Amino acid sequence: GAAFVPLDAGFPPERVARIFADAEPVLLLAHAPQADRFAGLGVPVLEIGAAHAGGGAQRQAPPADPRQAAYVYYTSGSTGAPKGVVIDHRCALGRLAWLQRRYALAAGQRVLQKTPLIFDVAIWEIFGPLMAGATVLMADPGMEADVAHIGALMARPGCVFAHFVPSMLEAYLGAAAPRAYPDLRWVQLSGEAVPPDLPARFAAHFGCELHNMYGQTETSEVAACEFAPANAPSVSPGFVPMGRQIGLYRLFVLDAGLNPVPAGVPGELCVAGVGGLARGYHRQPGLTAERFVPHPFPLEPGERLYRTGDLVREHEDGALEYLGRLDQQTKIRGCRVETGEVEAALRRHPAVRACAVVARPDETGSNRLVAYLVGDGDGDVADTIAGHAQAILPRYMLPEAYLFLDRLPLTPSGKLDRRRLPAPRPEDFEARATPDEQPEPGLEAHLAHIWCEVLGIRMVGRNDNFFAVGGNSLKSVQVLSRIRKRYEIDVSVRQFFAAPTIKELAVVVLDRLERLVASLSDADVAERLRNDGA
């Protein structure tokens, strides 16, 4: 009957401390390598896998109630601190029950589990198959974005279900070689808007159904749009539908006064569903009252309506089209980010007098954060501020570029005018590179060229950290894909994360090349030389 709060071992200590202060957990479970990190937080730590003496008094567990909290997920908060979304057992079970009805999982079948525990899709990947007697097929730690590893798991006998964030599926399709997935029946998307061409690209690689899901941590998934392989390329031009309501949920497109708007007219998507909404935000009654409002058309007294903040319109056929956000929330590689929290972290640095953070699409259409700063700034100061942010925020919330301005543009009423913030230039993303540390000729120079192509910059130093010059997990997939094509070797995502500089990566690549050469016969070498000459 108790609730859990998932944490990431990679969270900065300050973020962990903030979550602890808000959640007040009574016990922390951690593997031995991470356990020491939490020793000073005043919470007993139980090392997973460690031997524990028995003989303690056995307590009778209290009766569990569906209305008790099941878990609290901390998401980015607009006030400058993460906010905890409290989900009870009834809400979680409603989603799991729909999963079982729709997919009818059974013993002998496997569901791929690759979502980090700090994202609630992991709940469905784990408890969905377990409730049905099916098997959880877990990706290796640190390999959740490794194309070769994930592809091999989906190709295993019995693997019938996998989930992707759309940007990760795009990266997978761009890097994966053609292969068969003998038992894969469903691939599910959620977390981001789906690019219009993605269903057709999916159908060209996979032979199974593609399901686009829409929902929030506060509700679980509430809408679905399903594509069979035959009809995936024929979606409506210009957008991929968010889908129609599923399970116990009812969806409404409303104006600011919570009045329904006609088909074709933009409005805020609001969600209802008796027993299907989160309890609210932990210790934030004001924010809870703002987002969970009394339902104007209730099915039962006291029913609530969740205001998603998503701007949509409903087409004549009932399909919902996503148009954007009504606030400053955005998604970075499927992760919810409130730019207000990033701004609050940056403003804590003494060199920052004012700042604004916006999400801007890169050349592939994926969002990346850009910070606009007012202060006494140059490249060295930007590095200091970036290091300050890294000590506070998780990696997916870190800006990829820092631009210094004399002042922030304002509207006539004195509010920030985000539309007048200048677009970043390629050199803005190069600002933290150290090109004076030139890569050595040969292998290092070739790897640097690959980095620059993927990151969209012109230069990189041999000791620059990939993630400090605009890299992220999805771009690392592109780098490794190009290395595979260029050198015919495989470098795993985990190896790359452990060697994220040109100098270190060159050592890994050279080792893989030496192993490859050692495994070749004289005939193999001659054949490769002939092919290279051709």
C-alpha cells in the first residue's frame, strides 16, 4: 500500500536533495555503487543485492486501498523546482487494464523494457506483461539507445511489443540495418509529436502495427491512433493524428472559459475520466487547483477535468491534431521540460542578470534548448554558467547554446517577447568547443569530421566532451552509425558514453579495428583492399 518515487543515479545531487525534501521518503533502495551518494540525506539506504540479517519482527501489511498513492513521478516544474505528480493505484490499474484488453498479452510472449524508470512508460513496460503472465525483456543498463542492442532484442523469439519516443524511432530507422523481427506485432509511440513521414518510414522497415499514443503523467495515455503496415503511408498529409479517446477517458476541446469549440477551431485539450486522473501535485494545492478543475459536464458529483495545456483542433472525422503548447513547456527527446525551471537555475549564477530559455528545432526538427543571457559574458563565462547548470539540472534540461545579449526584447507592455529573440547561428553551438586542441591527423581527424557533420558545427577539439558541444543520446546514435558504415565496426552507446571525446573515442575505435584486422584471413584482407581501391 505504499508509494515509490523513481530516481536516476545520474541526477545532480541538488536535484536529488530537492526531491527528497519534497517527497520525504522513509527508505531508499540503491545498488552499492550509488548507495554512498545518498548517505547524507538522512534516509536509511538499503543496498540492493546486499546480504541482510533476518530475525526482525514481521509486520502485518495494512490493507491496501485503490485510492492510496502508488507512485510519485517528479517532472519539470515552471516555478523552478521539480513537481511531484501523485498517481493512485486505481489510475495505474485503469491503464494496465486497457493494455491487457487491447494487446491480450499471454505467457510465452515478451515485452521490451528499455524506458528509464524515471519515465512512467516504464510502469506499463514492466507491470503490463507481468499482470498477464508474459515476460519482461529488459535492455542492458546504459544500452537503451544502442541501435544494435535494441534491434537484437526486438528480433528475439517471443518479443511482441516495443515502445519508442518518436525521435528515438527516427534515430533507430536512420541507423538500423534491414532485419527480420519474427514475432514483433506492435510498436508504440508516445512522448512527442510524430513527424508526418515517420509512419511511412516505419512501414518500410517493420512489418507490424504502429500505434501513436497521447497522454501525460497526470493521466496516462488517453488517446491512440493505430496504423497497420498497409495503411501507414496513407496518413493525412501534414500531420499524424493524435488519435481518439481510449479506455475510460473522455476528451474535450475547450476555449478559455471551458466551453466546447466547433470542429476545426483550435482549443485546449482537456481530459476527464472517473478514476483516471492523478491525485494532483504533491504539496502544491494551488497548482493542483489550477490544472485539475471542476468538470463542467460531470458524470458524477465532484468529477474533475485536467487541463493539459496542449493546443489542438478536432477534424470533422474526429481525429485530433496537435498544434503546440499554450505555455512554455516543451519536450526534449520525449522528456517534459518547463523552460521556467531552466531559467530559474541559470538566474542563480551571479554573472546572470536576466535570462530566457527557448526550445528551437535543429535541422532534423528535434527541439534543443537555447539560453539567452544578459550579463558580463564571454566564452569563459558561458563555460562557467554551463557548468553551474550541469550541477543542478539533469542532462536533458541543459541548453545546447548560450547567447549573450545586451538586453532581452520586450513587448510594449514590458513582457518578454520571445518571438524577437535572435535565432542561434552555427558558431553559437561551437562556442564551447576548443579548436586550439586540434585532432591529430588520420583517425582523430576522421572522427572529428563525423562529429561536426552530426552536430552541425565547423570545428571541435580533441578533448571536447561530446555532450558539452551540443551532443545528446540521439546524436550519439548518428555518430555510431556513421562509424559503423565508415570502419565496419560496432562501438556501443555505453562505450561511447565512457569515452565522449575525440581522443578517447579514437582509442576505442582503434582497438576495435585492431581486433577486426586480427580476425581476418589473408584472403579477407586482399578482398577489402580491392574493394577500397574500387
